Amino acid sequence: MSIDEIFTDGIHVSGEHQESHHYSERARRNLWLQMSRMGAYSENHEIPIIVRGEGVHVYDANGKEYFDGISGLFTNALGHGRPEFAIAAAESMNNMTFFPIWTYAHPKAIELAEKIASIAPGDLNRVFFTTGGAEANESAWKLARQYHKLRGDTDRYKVISRDIAYHGTTLGALTITSLDQYRKPFEPLVPGAVKVPAVNFYRAEAHADDFEAFGLWSAEQIEEALLREGPETVAAVFLEPVQNAGGCFTPPPGYWQKVREICDRYGVILVSDEVICAFGRLGTWFGGQKYDYVPDIITCAKGITAGYAPLGAMIVSDRMAEPFHDGDVAFQHGFTWAGHPLSASIALTSIGIIEREHILDHVLGNQEYFRQSLEALKDIPIVGDVRGTGYFWGVELVKDQATKETWLGDDAERLLRGFISPEMFRRGLICRSDDRGDPVVQLAPPLISTRDDIDFMVGTLREVFTEAVKRHV
């Protein structure tokens, strides 16, 4: 098939649609859905079958159009069906199918590492590739532990992370994750996980009337945890610039600077988990550039390729890399597919589009409009809090605005999965209804989304939330 045929035929699944019911039957027989209650799907509750995408929209097997309001799980940053990616993939496969970066190197991995280092903050100049975000976080914890051992700090193995936070599902990353529903089926996990409060100002008890004071208090909880555990036993602190699970918790002014100061004081590695937040989601390349801090390690994935191929990375400071350039020392860790030539080519293409089309400026230029549009929903009784930044927003739902009473148990199930999620989908909006903390609806559209797209998303939320109130769900 020629490249022209790929554009005109292959992108549209050979121009043919099969009925959703037929696909659902086949999926029920053989496809193990991830993070899904597979028993919920039956003859009367079909699996949604998405067959193609175009721009900011996707289409199901029956031809119905949906706005991709969560960017395919925070990943499809530049929209679907862009020919630049097909060209980059074809050129890569025509040149070299695959070669590992274990001992060897290839040009695309080198070029991508150089490019990432050029846009990363501070001295984060060393790029270790993975195939996804959980692997990047797993790698960062292992690197922190080995780094300390090489420096003689042999007791440093623990990791501090925030309540409700999600950092992945491999066993190490799952240990860093703080969500019981993901952790309990696999316990006992890796020893050494320590948890501190999330920066959830909406439900703050300490300094509930002062955002900045709450931020400093939150950072001090990390120091208190270090002192309780013994600083000489802690390897790293893992934090997201804006925490995803729980619904887009944004850091108060001064929070990150205080965290950086604490980590430096006790010799602890600061890891910025930017699997979601990097590559434009917040309107900057990296979260540290949004909130004025430089971590020791950045972990990233998702938007690095705009969803066109799997890839993740751990970006490491020169200081942390230095012991690994001494004699015969090696970081005994790696993944076969890390830095795959095709994925590296796709990532370079994605970064080039972000630069050429001024995507960062586009996101920053629309974030206040996005915020104001969502804030207007507070005239609906079940809308409690609106929080986020860039193209990454959460709307927390409550039973009572005045008391902030939340939805729990069967009530939350009925609200989110029983009505809001299916109703938004029915109306052509894919976003995320999440009850891993208090119930929230999250919006993280492709970074190319316009103000008209924002109006559609917010308008749909208004319709669905208003109907929810009428139904007393």
C-alpha cells in the first residue's frame, strides 16, 4: 500500500464500518478490557467500539461522532489523523525496523534525547527511554535507590507520595500510587511507601481560608514524614505538578519551592511525575516551567508522541547521572522497546508540530476562558469546585454546595456511572467521571481544541448536570 493509499483508505479502517453489536460480541469473547468491570458488559450493555478519529473527534462503529474531551486518556494531544505522523512512521519503518539501545544507539533516539534535553528545565540533560509512564516511574524509583547506594547512602529505599495520587500499576509504581482499589488486590507491595496529604484546598482543614498558607503546610507534611521515617531512609519524593487522581489538584503559591528546599535539605531525590502534565497539557513543556521549580527527575509519556506511538521517558539531572559514568558502573535496568526508532520519530514529529503551530501559546491563551466557562457552572446545585490549569480541568460534584457534602457509595455510583457518564457519551462527549477521591468530572481535550470546542464541552456538562439535578440522582 502506498502512502497515498494509507491516507485515503487505511486511516478510515478500509472505508468499512461493522456494527457495534458484532464488535462487542467478539470483544466479549477474547478482549480483556483494562481497568474495566468486564462483567458489566452484556447483550444489553455493549462495549463502546471506537473505529476511527479525525481531528478532535472520534467515531464509533455505527458512525456516531464524539468529541474527544479526555484526549484518549490525556494522550491524543494534537488530534487524530494527521498525515505528518504517517509519513514519519513510514520513513522510519522503511529505514530500520528496530534496534535496541542496550549498548548500541540509533540516530532517532539520539536526536530525540537531544531535543528533550534542550526544552527541559535546568540541568535535566540525560534521557532514559521507556515505553510508558508506569515504566518511567518504576525506573525513577530504581534509579534513586541505586544513586544513593553508589554514594554510600545504603539505607535509602523509601518513597514519599501524596494521598489519592496515581503513578502507575507496575509493582513499584503501584507502591507509589495511593489508591486502595488498585493496591489491595496485589498486596503485599514493595516495602517503603510513605503517604502525605494531597494539596486539596477545597477540602482543607488546616489553613482553609489561606491558599498560600495551606500550600506551605502541605509541603511541611513532607518534612514531617521525612523526620518520622528518618531522612537517611528516604530515597525520593514523587509528586505531580497538578495531581490527576482526585481531580486536578493545583499547587498553591510557594508549595513547589518549599518542597524543593526540603528535598535539598535532607538529600532526597525530587521526582516530578509529568506523565500527564508534560508536553503542553499545562501550556508549558514541563510542569516545573509552569510553577518555577527544577526537579531531579522528570517522568513523562502520553503527550510525548501525541498518542501516535507508545513511548515514555525519565529525564535525569547531570548530577544524578554523574556516578553512572564512573568506571564499570551501570544502571541495570531497561526495556526492549525503549526508544524504538518509530516511536522516537513520532515524538520528534509531535514536538515539531507543537513548536511550529505555537501550541503552548494556544493553550495559555485559552486557559482563562476555559476556567471562566467552567466556573459559570457553579449556578448548578451539584457543582462544588472547579480547579485546574491549561487544558487540564476537574469539576467536583457535591450533594450540597454550602456544606460540601460529597457523594459516597451507591449514591456516587448512581450519579457517575448510572447517569452522568452514559448521558455525556449519549450526547457525544467523551470525558472522565472519576470517584477515586471525591466525585469529579475531568476535561483534558486535545491541545488544538478551540473556544468553540470548549463551549461544546461546557455546554454539554451544563445540560447533563442540570438533568441530574432534576432527576435527583
